[in-house]
Amino acid sequence: GKRAFIAGVADDNGYGWAIAKSLAAAGAEILVGTWVPALNIFESSLQRGKFDESRTLPDGSLMKITKVYPLDAVYDCPEDVPEDVKTNKRYAGSSNWTVKEVAECVKQDFGSIDILVHSLANGPEVGKPILETSRNGYLAAISASSYSFVSLLKYFAPIMNPGTFLFLRHLLYPFSSSFKNIVKLSLVLISGGATISLSFIASERIMPGYGGGMSTAKAALESDTRMLAFEAGRKHQIRVNSISAGPLKSRAAKAIGS
Ligand code: NAD
């Protein structure tokens, strides 16, 4: 079976949870990365059975989450963490939650993964129009919602199982007698590692209310998806995709005006 790491699950309302369930129903082993400040509530709710109803898979069994890793995807390594965060009581109780460390822990625990899901975003000023957004708010949105994917891919790609390139031979004009058959070769990456992130239509169209640099962050995420597919496909034989998801009443979406 495949092993999936889903970054950005902290309750049973969001896309990360739903993706985890679909992957579990398809037979994948589920690991999740949960934002450090949300970790305690998520784990205790899981243990208390608060999610049991929504954990139910189509065959009646409960989705099993093999391991929950604390994660803060705005920090790549311990040296990047500022003192006030390190000593914050919501962070001090957990360890190894920078992106690099989480990848190392997953490697130690399981060796490799097949699927990486990026289902996280944060824009502290999402409620403000972009004209009123501060530089810090804008950069924070990009850091948490766009660079977080670059960072996850950078540290997880080396532990993702590579796929193989397949040559497909297309015959053009196979029935025409006046043409010689024209053979087209294309290279397709199959099986092996796959990564996905969740974007939003506000990256390409005006959507008032999706402020604070979040529209910018999604545009960056989509542009990075193309470049990273090119780079990671060649370097690691893994696929990189993004889905532009429809509106869902998740916890994150409640911060956005209607
Ligand atoms: P959600 O609240 O379930 O997921 C967002 C998660 O990101 C939360 O679990 C939060 O704890 C986590 N997070 C925030 N900052 C983090 C950090 N620094 N490190 C680690 N985790 C962090 O909400 P959702 O709407 O399901 O969001 C999942 C993805 O789907 C996001 O990328 C979001 O932009 C995208 N999306 C959502 C909608 C929608 O309408 N809800 C539409 C399109 C795309």
C-alpha cells in the first residue's frame, strides 16, 4: 500500500481531513502534520472519539491515523525559530516540528512516503483588502501558504518513492496513405511519488474578501507548481500538482469574509 503524509489537518472540517479519508479508503497508510498550536486539541479530540463519526470509511471501519506529527511549516529548521516562539507555551511542549525535522522523523519512523499533501494556508490579514495589507501581513501569507509547499517538497522529496518514466509512442495519421506514419514520442511519469496542494480561484480572478495577500499566495503556489513539477520530476521522479478547490466551510474559511 501507499503511505501518505498530509500537512494541515487539525480538525475534521477541512480539505486535509477529507483527503486523508479518501486516501485511507483507497488503502493508504495515513500520517498527518498538525500545526503546533492546534496539536493538543486535535490529539485529545481524536482520543476522546470526537471524530469517530466523521472517521467512518465507506466500509464501516474507522480511518486510522498511524501518527500525528507536530508541524509549523513557516520554519524550515530549528535555527529559524525565533526565541519568543521557542519559549511560547503552545510550542515548548512539542519538539522536532520544523519542516526539516519532521521529514527526518518520518524518515526515521517509516523510511519513505508515496504521497505528500499540502493542505495548509494562513494569512493573518486575510480580512483586509490588499490595498490595506501591511508588508508583514503580505509576506506572512506567502510564507505560510506558498513557501511552505516549496519547503515541504524540498525536505520530503528525497524520502519519496520515485516513479518511472514511460515512453508513449503515438501514431499520427495511421490510416492515411498519402502520409507516412508520423511517430510522436512523449515522456510520461507514472506511479511513484505524487504531491498535491490546494489552490483557490482568487489566484486568477478578482475575489473581494480574499485579501491580506492570500490571492497573491495562491498565484505563487500555482506558478511554483509548474516550476517544481519540472524540477522535481527530473530530480526525484515525482509529480507535482495543485487543485483549485471550491469553497468549503472549513475553520480557515471562517476567517474570510463572505
Ligand atoms: P483548514 O483549516 O482545515 O486547513 C488549514 C490548516 O492549515 C489548518 O489545519 C491549520 O492549522 C494549518 N496551518 C496554518 N498555518 C500553519 C503552519 N504555519 N504550519 C502548519 N499548519 C498550518 O482549512 P481548509 O480550507 O481545508 O484549507 C486547506 C487548504 O485548502 C488551504 O490551502 C486552503 O487555502 C485551501 N482551499 C480552501 C478553500 C475553502 O473554501 N475552504 C478553497 C480553496 C482552497
